Amino acid sequence: MSETSPSDTPGTSGDPDFDAMARDIAEVPAVEVIVTVAVNLMSAAAVKLGLTEEGDTFKDLDEARKLVHALAGLLDASATEISSFHAAPLRDGLKSLQLAFREASLVPDEPGQGPGEKYTGAVYG
């Protein structure tokens, strides 16, 4: 009989198998990782802006500001690393989120001071 119990086998005790996860992520191109992170930031920002079916249930403009700003920073930093095929729709999505933030704000930021505008420049509707 083996000295290890079935619960000691990686992945069966509920603990993540970090070696397998590292092998999996090693096979993913950097562009895909960047785009996936950007899409996750966009989705989270949309929820925090109240743009989902649930509407204002999860609306939190302070959190939305952080997410939109992080998305803008990521897109700015990775602009030369990802092709325009990937970058163009992400920039469009970012602009839509920035405009939605401006519309949702009770006291709108000055042009150029909204979330992410440090990286994108002022966004107008």
C-alpha cells in the first residue's frame, strides 16, 4: 500500500495545482494574457458603472474609477506590444466606459481629469 493518501495527491484535496497552472499559463502568448486582463477590467468596470442587467445593484463609481484608470494604464503600457487588431476594440471599449463614467457622475470631472484620461487625453461625448 502507498504511504500517500488519496488526499495528498495534487489537485484532489481542494488545493490548486500550481505546477499545472504554471505549465498552462506558459503556453499562452503574452498578447492573449494582456487582452484577457483588459477584458476582465472592462467587465468589472461595466458592472461598477451599473451597465449590466442588474443596473444600479452593484454600482460604485469609486471602484469604477479605479478599474477604468487601470484599464487605461494597461492599454497605454501595452500599446506597442499588442497589434491594432487587438488594441482598437479595447480602446473603443475604454472610451465607452470613460463616457459612461462621465454620464454617471453627479459632479463630472474636468476634461482630462476623468478616469484614465491621464493616458488617453480628454474624452468628450
